[in-house]
Amino acid sequence: MLAQKKRLKKADFEPIFKKGSKKFSNFFNLRFLANQSGYCRFAVIVSNKISKKSTERNKIKRQIREILKENLSNFKQNNDIIITVLAPVKGSDFQDIKDNFVNLAKKSGLL
């Protein structure tokens, strides 16, 4: 679990969706915006369209958060990041998800 200060609240979503930058891959949509807090904050969104079962959605969220924890020190500071998961993640293994996320974060300049 990420520390409370490293998590975005729903009230913080609107400016990121309106003003933030977007990057896409096969597995993820990344939206990010600079913040004034001095550290990165994250949110992971897994829709009911991915799976109707909450256990499967929560497993995907746990995997994404684990990837975030492993790379937390590598992120450039002062960004709010919303990670929206797309359907192809459901059938993929952890290493594929990790590689795809790290590549997307590097392309977007977050890592």
C-alpha cells in the first residue's frame, strides 16, 4: 500500500483530467500534471469493463501499486499521476505489465 500522502483523492482528479498531459500504451492510459507538493502522488483506476469481479480488479491494482513501489525513487518529483488500466492487462502476466508500465513512464518523461 502506498503511503497516504502519495495517493490522490477524487477531488484532485478534475484538474488532472482537464489540464494534464496524456500518454497511452496497450495496457495503460497515463495522465499527469505537475503539482506543488514536492513529491509524486498516484491513483490507479480499474473499470468494471475490465472485470465484473472485484477480486480481479483489486489484483490488478495491487500489481500496479507494487510496480509503483519498486520505481518510486526513480520518479521525477512534483507530479500527480492517474493510471487508467485497459482491457489487455487482464490476460497478461506481471512481468509484461511491469515492462509496459516502465516503458510508458520513460516515454512520458516521468522516470
